[in-house]
Amino acid sequence: MPRTVTIKTDTTLRALGPTLLDARFRGEQVDAALDRLKALNPHADPERIPAGTVLFVPDTPAFKASAAASPQAAPIEEFRVMLTGALSDAANRLKNANAARAAERADLSTVLKSAAFKRAAGDDRDVLQQVSDAQKVLATEETEDKQAEETLAAMSKAALAALAQLTKVAG
């Protein structure tokens, strides 16, 4: 699939040569490459190409890959921006939810350790066992919340790395 380039200022086909063509190509090679460019763009007048014109660039060795954009580049970039935003929002929501749960756990822990609660519970083994179980659950929840944040961060990093690889492959 041909790449595209959007012309920034009024120009001619010949003037685009140094921008689009590999510097190693000379003479007849340049002429042949410009003929391919002209054939691929019948909508453009080779002697007057106005700013804003989109040209198709052949995917051949004569043309610099960096001078033109792949047709997949814009949608992939839009997806990357959308994905980055969504992952950032998810991370913020998870962090805020975890902070709220941490505050609730801290409040509950404060109550369970308070002198008033200890007096009310007295030496009741069932209540003391329930307090012990509750403290274990609170510790487990804290660990799970941290793991959830770490997992989301790792998944986000992996997804963005995979998208970067896809971008390289798509050109």
C-alpha cells in the first residue's frame, strides 16, 4: 500500500525530489522514480502542486520511507492516544478506589484496636477470633490492592510496547 505525503508549500514534482528520494539515486534513477510518482498521482499537476495536496508515494527503494506517512500511521496513533488515555484513567480509578478502601481499612483497624472495643469484647474467644480473622482479611485486601495496581501497570506497559511494535511493522 503506498504511503502518503501532504505538501506543506506550493511546489513542483521535480522540487520534491530531494525531500522524497533517497540521496543515493542519481540521473535516470531519479527520473524513473519521479515518473512512478507522477503515474501514481494523476490528480496532481507536476509543474504546480499546491500546498495541502496529498500525494501517494510508491513503496520502492528509491523513496525515503521517513519522508511519507504510512496509511496505517494515523489510525494507529489515534488508537495509541485513546489506549493511553483509557489506561491512565483506569489506573487513576483503581488508585482512588484502593485509597478509599485503605482509608476504610484504617478506620476499621483503629476501631478494632481501640480500648473501648477491647473492653466491650472482653475475653470472648469468639469475638477475639473474629477480630483476628478480620485483621488477616484486611492485610490480604491491602496486598491484593497493591497487586492489582502493579498488574494494571505491567499490562499497560506491555500493551503500549506491543502497539509500538505494531507501529514499526506497519511502517
